[in-house]
Amino acid sequence: MAILAGTSTSQPVAAAALKVGDTFKDCKTCPKMVVIPAGKYLMGDDKGKKSQLPAHEVSIKGPLAVSVYEVTWNEWLACKKAGACPRDPDSHKWGRGKRPVINMSWDEAVKYTKWLAIKTGRPYRLLSEAEWEYAARAGTTTGYWWGDKLKKKYANCRKCGSKWGGKKSAPVGSFKPNPWGIYDMHANIWEWTLDCHNKTHAFAPKDQTPRTDGNCDRRTVRGGSWYYFPQLAKSVSRDSHPQHLWSYNIGIRLGLPLY
């Protein structure tokens, strides 16, 4: 596996000037993004749970930028101060700052992405489920980006060896990044995706298009969380949550098409 290498900037950069591996921020309070490559991969697992079937090849158009970290409280509060994200979610006294923002519904998460898109002039949005798994795998084919077996202190989940496991979220970036420079794809908090929830991958698109069939009152979440066991933190693991409800287990990761 190869670690993406590129330049880093905190200034807005034209999409055409960005290369795979580059990181950038479109504003001081904007999430840091990394450019990942276009490609194909096998989504799902034919040897996994029913929800992970069938495994199928998916083509990801690119380049695509993904937020390096889960969206933090500091980033969310910029939207609140602007009046675009009016509700103040409960932090459970875990601390805010660089911890991932939690307790926002899918509707509120989408509202944040729309505010960011207007602020920056770029089409920020949530990741589709296919994009999410592609970014989590980062070119790997194992259960986790580091292999098939759990490694202690590589993620924040119950029985993962983290001091936060089973208790609360960890500050973003507390563990090693995957080969594409993305942190916390395994556990810490579940992450909303654009997709309406389907119980399996049957009839799933062969590209990164989010699913608009199935149960659209529930949206698919990915990644596992601090509260759950390692099995649910694998790249292929899937769950769902009512889109109008929030949870202390769910947060946001962003996608940004650059094509």
C-alpha cells in the first residue's frame, strides 16, 4: 500500500490545481480535506453478514476530496455562529473543540454541508456509502486498513485498547491515519452517508451514486463508534439510523467532488 504524498495549503485552491494526496482548507474554520484518487474496488463481502452482500465492483469517479477528520465541534460552531445551524447539540460534557461533533440528525448534517457549500462556493456534501467504504479501505482489501486482526490503540471502540473506548468519543486524529491520510474511519463515531438505507447491497449502483431507493426515513451510517465492539468498525460494516433523530454515536464526514 502507498501513502499518498502531496502538498498542504490553508488557502483556497482551484480544483484543477489540486493533485491526489494534496490537503487543503477552504477557510479558517473549514474542515481539512485530502484529495483521493479515482478507481475501482470490491464493495461488500460475500463471506460477511447478509447486510454486506453481495460483494460488487464499484467505480469511483475522481478526483474526490474527503475530510481528513470527522467534522469537529469547532467547525460545526462556525455554522451555528453564522445562524445556519441554529440548534446547539449536547456534548455530554465530553469536551468540544477538536472532538467530533455529535447529536445532530441527518437533516442537520445536510444543512451544515449546504451552508459550507454556499460559504466556499464548492459542492460540499456527505459521502455516499460507496465513497465512504472506498475511502475507508484506502486501497486495502482487509477488514481494517491495517489488516484483518484488531490492533490495540488503532481505534476508539469498546475492547480496542483505547482509553476512551466504551466511554466517549476521542479527539479527532488520536490514532494513525489510513494509507490515504484519513483518520478515524474505523470507530470513534458512526458517520452519516447520503444513502437511503437498504438491508443489503442487492441492486446497488455500480458507481458512487447514493441510493435513493429503500427506506429513506433511515439513512445508512458507517464506521462504528466508541460505544460498539470492533466487528462493527470494519470497512464493510453497515447500520442505519432515523434521519430526523440524533445520537451521541453519530457524526459527519465530508465529501467534495473535484471533477
